[in-house]
Amino acid sequence: MTLREAIEGKTYIIQTVDTEDAELNAFLFSLGCYSGEPITVISRKKSGLIVSIKDGRYSIDNPLAEAIIV
């Protein structure tokens, strides 16, 4: 399932990031968003999600949330 379908407050393990954009992959990797890492959806907004990865909280938009498979 994609991160966009995830339940708030539940921790998931990232299976893969499904994007063709190498620059976006590098950016997500720098945030700690890569296979095997836990990710938690903190809250939902109309335009995207607030997620917790490692010790940080980040806002990601809906298309990016669709690319993260958990």
C-alpha cells in the first residue's frame, strides 16, 4: 500500500520509493526515507501528510506520498 493510504499514528516500514526522478530519490534518501526505515504518519492535510522519519518531521505532498510504498 502507499503512504497516502496509511493510518495516522501507526508506524510502517518503507518497502520502496517508486519514482523515476533521481534527484527526488537523492533528496528522500537524505531525509532518511529509504527501504527498511520506519515512517509514521503524524497528521493529514488536504495537500499532503506530515510524517516522522528518524528524528524529524516533514511535510510531503500527495503525489510523493503515493510514491512511497509501505
